[in-house]
Amino acid sequence: MSTFDNLIDLDGNGRPIYGDSPFRVSKSVTFDGDDETVATPIFTVVGEVMVTRIWGVVTTALGASHTDAHWRVNDQTATDQIITKATTLDLGSISEGAMIFKSGLITAVATYKTADAGSFYEPTTLQTGIFTPFLVVQKTGDIQTDIEYVYTTAGAETTGAMTFYVSYYPLSPTSYIAAA
């Protein structure tokens, strides 16, 4: 049986250093919602994982109607928000190269930086870091459990594309994340 203990770096107090984890998965998504809320499965969780980073990079400029953007966990029966302030993130018309990422606690809105000009981002004293780690556990009974990207198109079709990334640590020998 494999173990991952040797892959996790510890600080002087024996706590994990949440740098770039050795496990990373990506998935490209093309958007085509039209006057609806769209939930797109991007990653499937097997077992128990600690997500150290989740982000998306716009690969084709987004249409004007791309609002309420956020991530959530869906166990096919219930959903659990990864970011609860979903109604405040409007990504309409952001350009190729822009980036969205989880940079605070669940009650914070996701952050984005456009690529229209050089960008700089630094966490405030109220934030926990540029990337905020969180745990995801698959529903018992081997039920498919997904991390989804959700957005709303209000009265108009949206277009564009994004590549999503997740870095994580498996918390048991059989745990992992795969592109959905």
C-alpha cells in the first residue's frame, strides 16, 4: 500500500507547508450558458483531499453576461459552497489571460485580476493568504462528488473559455482528484 507522508514538507513545528502540492489537475471549459445558471463539473474527488489552491485562467475572453461566479462541491444530492458570496463576482467581458482564484475564507468572494494591464495582488490582513486551503471529502458509498464551477447568464448568452487548476494533497493512500 502506498503512502504520501514523505511528499509533505513540514515546518519546524511539524505542520505541513502548503506550498505548491505535488499533485495538480487541470480542465478546460468552454462556456455557452444562455439566460440560466450553469453548474459545470470540473473536478471529481475520490476519498479525502486537502485542496491547497484552486484557480482558473481565461483562455478566450468571456462574454458580457457571466456573473455570480463561484465554486461548490456537489455530491449529487446536496451542494456545499466553497465560496458563499457568489452573487458579487461579475466576470463579464474579462479578457484572455485574466485569473480567478480562492483567496479568502468561505464567506469571501473569489478574487480576479484582469490581464488588460500588469496586475499585482497581495492579501489583506483579513485574508488567510493568496490561495486558501480547504478539505473535500467524497460522499460515502462511492457516490460521485464533484467540484463545480457555477456562473449565471442574466438575459443573454455568454461565451468564452477558461482552464481550471487544482493543487491538492491526498489525505489517504487511495484519495485523489481527477478532471471531471
